[in-house]
Amino acid sequence: MPDPTTFPPGPTGTGKLGCLPEMRQNPMKFLENVAQEYGGIARINMGAYYSYLVSEPKLIKEVLVDNYDMYKKNTRYKQVRMVIGEGMLLSEGDVWKQQRTFAQPKFTAKSLDAQLTWVSALAAEFLETWKKPAEAGEIIELEYQFNLLTQLLAGVWVMGGGFQQRASTVAAIYNDIRMNWPEMTDLKGSLLNLKNLKKAFYFRRALYRLNQCVYGLLNEYPEIMQADVGFLKHLLAEGDPRALIKHNRRSLRDQMLTLFVTAFETTATSLCWTMYVIDKYSEVKQRIYDEVDAVLGKQAPTPELLNKLEYTEKVIKESLRLYSSVHSFSRVALKDHIVGGYRVPKDTTVIISSYVTHRLAQHWEDPDRFDPNRFDKERTVGRSRFAYIPFAAGHRNCIGSYMAVMQSKLVVALIAQRYRLSLVPGHVVEPQAATTMRPKYGMKMNVNRLPA
């Protein structure tokens, strides 16, 4: 048994920066190597500080469940807070509890299923725009397309019907934000160099435009509220909407943008990876198309029909195992305590990587192999629920996990009814750590329309 007064083993790296250069170059692979060499808990020298990697499921439970009150969210990236503010992702304590409790009813399966009709119609209408490139034999950039689609769906669901007329504007603004997202300081450079100063200027300009867009929507919202279905209606349900908007503009803005950004970006990335693996494995693709044809035919999806797409759901879950949109997340210790028999000092950053945990051979047979049948009921018996964490775990797990899987199934089914996608020959696909684990060079696909 480890001595609770000692630190866990881990890599020291080289020089004053320790392991920081390796971590910045490829955090997924670096953390995977650390877990393989040092086990379920490891202490990593980052130069000026130490971080812990916790990868063993029972130790993840210790952090996220057994000792949840000893941690806070890691909020060191101020740009994230600038964009989404004090919504559920970053708020703490009683503010977070109030926001989560209030939002929960809108994230139940019953509530989300009730909105599937308009979600399906909107997604189908969007996919009609692929007809032109299909007929012209043009290549589509799937990551870009899925960002547009999921922004549309998330925007209408969160902010109401008034978002639809602003969708293209918000897409352009958010692309500016992403393109000018401040980079981690270069090892030899400075945040004060001309390139970073320009990016900071364009970042803040895009953020100003985003705020103007959201506040404009809020000002107009009372006129359409009665006929609306969005989350904003839920936020304004108790009281005079005009007065609530006037006195809570910033809070409403933060809550809406938090839900909007977290909903669309992760779903777009996971859809991208799902369509990649469907194309990569011919037997998987055939089973998906056969199942959609047998269950849906040409019908519009309903909750009951989507629930029957059992193999499609297993493919999505296995895609999330290998290509989780959020490859890692972290917590900061509020006080000294013990995890796995080792000392975790106050203010230590504890990293939990779904990318790593989903590849532990002791929990996943032949972990690098794509195998949707891992999620057969009989094969999940005895598997720790903390071995599969694409939506995090514990009391701060992703509130939108059902929505994400439901929307993914819906979009895969709608595509299978209309098109066949295939990766452009020679296109390199490589995961890259960004705000999500996105394909580094995009996802270029040929699109062929199926007979009506």
C-alpha cells in the first residue's frame, strides 16, 4: 500500500519546463504514455508546478464522487469565461446548484423527445443543402458542415425561433472567435508579440459582435415568446419577461451562451468522428444503412423509432469511446487530501482524461480496436461506470448527454436516408487537442445522393 504522506510516481521531464513541452505537443498521447508507465495515479512535473493524472476508474470515482466537495472546476482559461460567462459550465457553489436544478427539467428524455419533430425537420432541411455538392461531385468539409448544423439546432433550442434568422451571422462570428483564440504562450515567445496582439484584438471584436447579437435577440424575444419552444422561454417563465430581461441581461446571456457553445461544439465534433468510423469500416456502414432502412425507411424519425436504432447507438457510443469530444477535463483541489493512498496537496490540478481511461487494457479488451459490440448489454455487465466517461461523471457530469446521443442518432439516420459519405482518398485524419478533440486537417468527404 502507498504511504499517504508521499506523492505518487510520475515523469520528471527535462530542464526547467519538465514535461510541459510534451504535454503541449500532444496531450492525448503524452497522458496515455504516463498512465501506461506509472499506473492509475501519476504526478507530472510541469516545470513551475505539478499536475496529477488520475486514470483508473475507481480513483476517478474518488475524485468526482467520494471527494467531490474537495474540488472546484479548473477555470484558468480566462477566454472561456469571456465567451460564456458564469453559466453552468464555470459557475460554482450555490449559483451552480441553482442553475443546474432549474435547467434539469428541460434536459429530461421526455422533454427533449417532445421537441424531436421540429429538430428533425430543421436538420432535414439543412441536409437538403448537400444536394447541390452531391450533384456537382464537390467535396464537403464535414466538420464545418456539422458546426453549422449543430449551431442551428442548439441556437434555436436555447434561444428560440429568433435565432434562426441570426444563425449565419453567429456562425461567422464564432468562426472569428475560434480563428483568433489566444494560443498557449510559445516556449520562446511572448503574449506581447504582434501576432498575438492582433489575435487578441480580433477576438475581442468578435466577442463584442456576439454580445450585440445575443442582446438584440433578448430585446425582441417577448414578442415571440408565447409561440416559442426554446430554453429562453423556460428562463423567463416566472414573471414579466420584459422586466426579467431588463434586470438580468448579463445572467441570461451567460446561461444561453454556455448551453449554446457546449451543446453545438461537442456534438459537431462527435458527429464528425462518428461519420468517419462509419465510413472507415465497411461492415459497420452496411449495418447502419440496413438498420435505418429497416426501422425508418423514408419516414421522419420519431422518439420511438430512434430508440429502435440499437446498432446505430452502439456505433455512436464506441465512437465516443475512441474519439471523445472532450479528451480531458480537470479539477483543482481545495484542500490537502488522499486519493489512491497518495497525498494530493491543496491547489493541485487533477487531470482526468477520457482518452486515456477509454484505452486502459485492464478495462477494455483490445482497446484500440473499433468494436460497437462492446456495448452489448451482456458485455457491459461488471464494467465500472467510471471506465466510460465521454460526458464526465459525478455531480457535474454533462447535463446534455441524452440530447447529444439523441441528436447524433437523428443526424446519422437522416444522412443514411439521403446520402453516402466517403472520405476523400489520401486525406489525412489525425486528432488534435483544441477546445474539443477535433480532426487536425478537417474531415473532407465525398457526398453521393441516394435514389429517392
